[in-house]
Amino acid sequence: MLALALTALTACGGAGGGEGASSGGPGEGGSSAESIKVGVVLPRSGREAKPGQYQLEGIQLAIDQINAAGGIDVGGKKLPVEMVFYDDESDQAKSASLVQRAMEQDKVVAVIGGYSTALGQAQSPMPDRYRVPWITPGAAASTIFNQGYEYTFGTLAPVNLLGYTTGEFLGWLVDQGKLEKGMTIALVVENTDHGVDYANGIKQWIQEHPGYFEIVVEDTFELGGTDFSGLLQKVKNANADIFLSDAHLEDYITMHRQYTQMGLRHKMISYGARGPEQAAREALGDAVDYIFAGIWWSKELPYPQVKKFVDDYKAKYGREPDSWYAATAYDAMRILAKAIDEADNLDPTAIRDALRQVELTDSLLPGQRLKFSENGQVELPFVIVQNKPGGEVDIVYPEDAATGEVVAPIPGS
């Protein structure tokens, strides 16, 4: 019944949030096409609106640059990229139905979408069902990429690697003499596959390196919570040395506000991939100082293409990119454009086949080489950044990418 309802909803255009498609030819063949229609389904409203907006901006910047250069050569004809955008309003059911609408009705050649694990999971069955490639620049949970899907791709490295890198970073601090061996950890994560992967990555590192750390409290919380005081009281009672959480932006802001109000102090604090966002700084001020985060990209990476991207983004939007959101989406559009060029036609399966082989050798992401692995997900390293007083953010790990010295333990802890 739900499937029938969704089909009826999308057929009548009732899913909402969409700007719809304009003319431009079918998503197959390409000889009669006047443009290359690419679907984009991201949240521009609801709880994930801020990251969704940043990802949309990265995609739009890439499209503007592609079109300014003449478009993409398909069968000897230069075609512009035409975005077919829908706002899924941070709603899972709507997100899935809008991807279906873009693929089935708008005849896009590919879809970029799925900010967050929940929205990505909702969208991920659609690509194989409609045989249209899908690239997510904002979801990285293993449950999306271990289903055997053939049309699914992602520009975020796995979340379990984020957790593992967090453990590796803390272990490196022990080896540097900045933290003591045997410290205890309070680990609280969102009750999603993202949270499970993050926790598993940390626990894997600890198991492989006995004696470094001990987890003394482990718990979960629901997305979109407004009161984390009970959970934080457990953390306080555990008297742990280190506090590690995995939280989306709004939950990070809410939780850390309550953490501060309860007077909690730890030697190191992390909220997973969240920490340096401007929204958190605006909401919490210097309470976010010294929080560290493992992120997929930083504007401090010392690559010339990163500097150009930051400059171009600032010229277009009047501000620098906030955290990693826009960069992973920008590269998702760029590698899709390269795959379309390699396929030399607009057949979605041909584009899928090209995505499996193509490599972006001037990627913004760590390592500068973006290529999808066998399961469709990239395998790239994370960088660890740390907030500093005055709104500064430094890359502090790995050493060869560091732009500043790590502060550990947190002063006053």
C-alpha cells in the first residue's frame, strides 16, 4: 500500500519541494538531447537543511563551471548540464519518492543526493530499480554499500574508517606523550547505522591496540533529540577521561550546549564528523574550542585546486565553504561529468559503467585522487581538525597535512 501511495503521489506531482524538469530530451541515447539532465535530491528545509544547502551549492558551482567551459561533449555535440532539483524536506519517504520521480518521470541520466545516512538509505534502492546511477555526497554508512547495488556510488569514505581514524589519532597522542596510556572513554552515538559504524571503528582500533584505552560507558540516542541530560548524566557519573560522540549537526549543537550547562569537562572531546561548523560556533561561542573532528575534507588542505575551489565558492556565495559538505558534492558532480564524457552518450547504464572506471586526478579530497571502489564507495583518508580560540580551525592529523599543533589535553580539563 505504501508503494502504491508513493507512486500515486509522485505521478501527480504531490511530493512537493521540487522545481521540476524542463525540456531537454530523454535520459537515453543523446542524439536529440539539448541538455544533460541531472537530478539532485537534497534537503533545503527541515532538520538537515543547512548541510543540504551547502551540498546543493557545491553541485551548482560545479555545474556553472562545466557549462561556462562549454558543457560536456556527447557524441560530438557540446551539451550543457541541466539540474532537476527537488527539496526532500529532510523526510525519508519524500526523499525516496522524489528520486523515483527524477528517474522515472524526468528521465535524468543520474541523481546526486542523500545527505545523511537516513536519507541516503531511503534513496539507495531506487538506482538499481530504475537502472539510473546515483551518487551520494553525504551518506557513508556500510548498510548502503553492502547490498550489492550496481548503480550506487558515494564520495564519502566509510564511517567505520572515521571511527578507526579517531582511535588512531588518540593513540598517536598517547605515543606523543600528550595523553596518558590507559585513559577511559565515554562513547555515545546516534541510534543509526552511521552511529554503529562509528562505534565499531573506534572499538576495532582499541581491540587491536590493547592497553591504550578502555570504554567505560557506551550508549545511544535518537536523532533530533531535545533533551540529552539523562545520557550526559551517565557520562558524568562514569568519570571518563575522553568523551566521544557521533552526532549530526543539530544534535551536536543541542548536546554540547547541555554538556556545557552541566559542567562536564573531558581531556578530549569529539562529535565524530561534526565540530568546525560555523553554525555551532555561532550557537555555542567559545564552548566549541578544542573540540576535534574527523572530516572528509578541509579547506586547509594544501592543494592548489582546494584554494581555487575556496576562492570560487566565496566569489559565488559570499562566504567560504562550511566544513566538508560542499566539497564532496562538488567532486560528485565533477566525476559524474567526467563519466558522461567517457561514456560519450546519455544512456544511464553506459554512464554507470564509466563511473566504475573513471578517476578524478585533481580531486579536492585527501589524496587528490577520487575513484570508486568495487562496492561503489571511495576509500580515502580522513583528516582530523581541531577548533582553536578566535574561530580558528587547524588540521592536526596526519602530521604531513597539519596546519597547526594539536592542543591535548584540553586546557583546564
